[in-house]
Amino acid sequence: MKRYPKTEQYDPAWICENWMGPNPLWLLEELCQHLDLKPGMKVLDLGCGQGLTSVFLAREFGVTVFATDLWIEASDNLRRFEQAGVADRVFPIHAEAHALPYAQDFFDAAIAIDSYQYFGADELYFPCTFSRLVKPGGQLGIVVPGLTREFEGGYPDTLCKFWSGEMFSFHSKDWWRHLWEKTGAAQITACYNMEDPKQLWRPWAEWAKEHRGFIDVEFLEADTHGDLALIVMSAVRR
């Protein structure tokens, strides 16, 4: 996709081997337009999955990345980082988001790509955990799937048959902004819906249907009113 030129330099087959949702490099490249990352910074990549975003951060910005995930074993990610030639700058950590082995104020930046919705919709997570991991003046950024607006029933009527479990963490950009802003812990620097979210989502959906039997294609096609969103939010810790 031409609007993400850095991602275009990466092997599509490598991305498909390792993605766990809509192309995380597109989402990360969009977010990075609102971050100021410099060589030598320490960056938390929370919910990094199989490490695509961690490799990208190390290669494109020269930062040191702590690639943290619960679902993927650290040893498996280490092999991927070695193969990508970034094992000297990317450190795999196996940890749950509420039990992170990091000191307060340790990071220069913390990001979460297509993962924050699983743990960060908790009212306490941002002020008590996520924001505290970065030093004052440090940067925070997420990209999450969500909705264009809040619905009385919690989901659009056209998508009700798909809504269960973790889907209830889908919210609007205004909901996410308020969740962070009301804490006073950070100043929001960007908060918006990405353009053409279903266009960004569809390559993963089609791949996942063919290779995993997932129903993401049907999910996207059921969204006849354009209620789905991919939300970008960045902030600076006060």
C-alpha cells in the first residue's frame, strides 16, 4: 500500500507468516507519524505477537525494543529476531499485561498495536500501569479496532451475531480518548479513525479465512453501515 512506504520494503510472505491480525506494520507506520522515535530510545512493544512490529521499530528507528507478549513464547520470538538480524536490539519477554517485569519510568515510549483492547479497556490500566511505564515526557501510542460511535446495545445491529466475549472491548475513538484524558496522566496528541479501515483489514481477513478458517471476511461484509473503525491514539505522559 503506497501510503505506507516503509512497510512496502518488507517481504509480504514474511508478514503473512507472522501476522495475527490486520497488517500490523501498516498500523504501526500510521501510528509512528505521531511519535518522535530516535536511536537509543527504549520502547515497550506490548502485545507484540510474533514480533513484526518489534523488528520494524528496531530497523526503522534504531530503538531498543522490549517485545512483550503473553500468547507467544519468548524463545520463539527470539529465533525470529535472530533471523531478522535485530536480536541485539530486540529483547523478547513472555509476560501478561497486568504482571509486567518493568520498573516505573523505564521506557521512553510504549506502544500496543491491535492488542491494547484486550487489557486496556479496564479503567485502571492506563493510569496505574501503561502510563507509568514511560518516564514523564515519554510517548504512548496504540492502534485498536473499534467503532465509529458508541451504540446503546454495545454493538451495531448488523454485527450482533458476531458480538461476544472480547468484542465488547470495541469502542469509539471518543470513548478511548476520554478513558485516557480523564486520568490527567497524559496529554493526547492524536486520536482519529484511520481511512478505509476495511481495506486495511481485508487482506488479513481473506488470508485468515483460507489458512485458519476464520470468519473475518463475513464480519467485514456484515458491516453494511461502515460502523467498524481502526483507531489511532497517541499521547505524552505528563
